[in-house]
Amino acid sequence: MVNEKIVVLDLGSPTNQKLTRDIRELGVYSELHPHTLSADDIRTMDPAGIIISGGPYHLHDANQFRPDPDIFGLDIPILGVCYGAQVMADALGGEVKHQGERDYVEKEIQVTGQNPLLKDMWQKMSVCCSVGDVIESIPADYKVDAQTVDGEITAFSHVTRKQYGIQFYLERGETSDGIDILRHFLFDISGCNGDWSVESFIESEIASIRKKVGNRKVLCALSGGVDSSVVAAIIHKAIGDQLTCIFVDHGLLRKNEVAEVMASLADDFHMNIKQIDASDRFLNKLSGVDDPEQKRKIIGNEFIEVFNEEARQLTDVDFLAQGTLYSDVIESGSALGKSVKSHHNVGGLPDDLQFILLEPIRELFKDEVRKVGTALGMPDSIIWRQPFPGPGLGIRVLGEVTRDKLHIVREADAILREEIKNAGLDRSIWQYFAVLPSIRSVGVKDGSRSYDHTIGLRAVHSVDGMTSDWARIDWGVLERISGRIVSEVEHVNRVVYDITPKLPATIEWE
């Protein structure tokens, strides 16, 4: 069990997931929750501290986010960040003035007073400030701790109440001492011990699985990717032969993936894995469907149907295990009350689900899952497999999914992965894959005019998948990849490279 936690209230900042992740990096478990969480709910959670995140809103916008004002009456340390600091100042009797459009700029601030949050800080600091609204006056009995050179309030506090507001972002690189300030809030103000780690997670999760499952049986939705493989490993460590894995070949996997998965997990780890060839069934369901959300839900529902059918052939299976990640929960809206896209793990489940869901890594980000796998003794060949979405190539073929299109993207993706590995980049690039967009164009192939498909290449650097930047792959490597694809893959005459970061794009194209 987690003995201490920090609750981060989401007011819409695009970096609040990174803030949540930074807290965990410091050894303190953190959770991101919607701004609608009530003071009573927070009191029941008994967190060590509360952080009110920044956001894109102005305080006087008609639809701005605000937390429950009763949280300021809780005997729990609070840190308001940017818009969160403005909300705090306004709720407690201060004054916030609108100046212009919201923007983020690097500024130099002067620390004018010492407190536990800003202790040991330089008198002058470089920070990433939110501009647009300014705090004109702070609440009574609070004091100003930092200002810009032109006198704008950038930090204020009430030390005895352990309430602090800062008008700059801790989690952005422009803030030179952001992590140190965060560390002060966690340990000096909130009294955290910093004893959360992947090892402590494994220990507590194994105990939790054993207690929850007892002598009953678990069916694991194994895809062969990092997430489901780690899920299978941790459950297998907890309950051994009570676990049965079902590996569904839905016809949407990468080249040679079925054989590789069975060799790694069934043979090397001695897991009980039942392989099911359901490719015809999935592709028939997807016939004529081009909407990405509908494809995701069809694939998710079909997974559950397959498991239901296979479970009927087993004896007394009560639990379904799957590799839901914390980023899946966030993006699907389960944590924040909003949705970027649905994930097959957390969207599309039928109301009459016949199993109790078991999701051991639901609270972890992707890089934490890799660390858990390493701590469990899993080899790099599994832990460092390329991240692969549950719907597989079904969402890397844009539009309707057909066998011919799957063959094209599967062969192109295999070439990409082979050349990235040959170039020694397979461990330095976080994720790379090919997509088949619904684009055909004129070209010349084999000496004749062609009107064929375009392949899109995507390669990104990331830590947890919540944000990413495109990888600057050497032009020579890209040239080899492109040359091989257009010469070796039938019906492809053009290759393009995606250089869009997340945000505004997502990593996957669908």
C-alpha cells in the first residue's frame, strides 16, 4: 500500500502530467485528479500535500476551472502553481487583475523573503512565468516572497497554514531551480519520506494481488508488448500457475511478432500461454469501418468477446488482467473528466463483462513499467520492445483496414525497425513506427507511371508518452529507410517523415 501521496489537481495545464511524473521521480507517489474533486474526497484520500496545477484560463473566464474552495480549510499543505496560485489568491481574499492574453515567458525574479519553499534559493532566479493575469494583492496575513524586477508578485505564502502560491512553472526547463523547490514542498513542508520506488511498488502490488485473488484464477490479456508482458510477469510472480495467458493473434500484429512472443514468454518464462488465431474474425468486424474511435472500440470489444469465449473452456476464471497504464487512464478521461482518445484497455468494455478487472500497472507511466520489468528480471528483449498500441496496426492503417494494407504497413515497419537497429539508434529513440495514411500519389516505379500509397514514418523522443519531440534521425539513415521501402514494398512510391511534436499532435496518427 502507498503510505503517502501528493494529489495534483488538474486545472488544464499541458504539463501537469509531467509535474505528476516529476514528483514520483523524487520518490513520492502522486496522482492527477480532476479539479472537481471535493474537499471531502481529498480529506478521505489523506494526502501529504495538494498541488493546484496551472492552466490555460483567465480567472474571470466564463468557463474557467476552479477547485472546491473548502480545500483551503483542510489541514493539508497546498501549493498553487501559476493559474493555481491566482485561484488561491482570489479564493482567500486577494485580487487578481487581467492584463492580456495568456502566454509563457522566461523572466528573472527576485526572492525577497525566505520560507521553507524558497529556502537556499538564489536571490535572483530565472523562471518560466505565466503572463496574462497578475496578482495585484495577496490575501490578508499572507506575505510576498518573490517579485519580478518590475514589481509583479511571483510568490506568496502563509507559512503556518503551509499554503504557498507561485506564479511560475516548476516543471518547465526555463525554471532553473524548479525541482529543488518541488523537493522543498514535498519533504520540508509536506513531510514526505520519499520511500516510493518501483521495488516498493512490486512488493506492495504482489501482496495486493495475492490478497485480492486468493486461490482463484486469472486470465491475462497478453499482447506481447511491454505493458502486458510486465503485467503477466508480476501476476505470475504473485500467483504462479493460477495465471493463464491468452495471446490473441488479431491479424494486426507486426511482422514475426507471434513467433517472437511465444518464444520469449512461453518458452523462457514458462508461462501458461494459450495462442488464439482470431485474425479473420477481427478483420471481418473491421470491414468497411474507417472511423478511428470506432475501430478502437471494435477491437477492444472483440478482445473481451474472445476472452469470454476462451474463459468458458477454462475452470473458474474470475479475473481479467490487462496492461492499462496511467497515461491511458488520463488520455481516456477516466482521471480528468475529459478525453483525448479512447484506449482499448479503458474504453469499449461491455457492460456485461464476465470478469473482475485486474490492472496491476494502472498507476504507472511507461518508463516506470520498464523499470518494474527490469526489477523482475525480465530481459531487455522484452522490456525494450517498441511501444505498441493495443489496437495494433489497426490504427496505423488510417481508414478502412484490409489485408493488403496491413501487409504494406507491416513490411514497411519491419524495414524501419531493422534500419534503426542497424544504425545503433534502437535504444536512443523512444518509439518509431510506420503508418499507412489514406494518401495515394503519382510516381514512377520500375520505369512506369504509378499511382500508389504513401508511407509515413514516425520517430519520437519521450519519457512517459505524455509529451514527445520528433527524433532528428541522420539524413543518410532516413535515405536508406526510404530507398528500401519504395524498392522492396509493393504499391508504395512515396515516404514522408513526421516532424510534429506532441503536443499539438499525438504520437499515433489515429
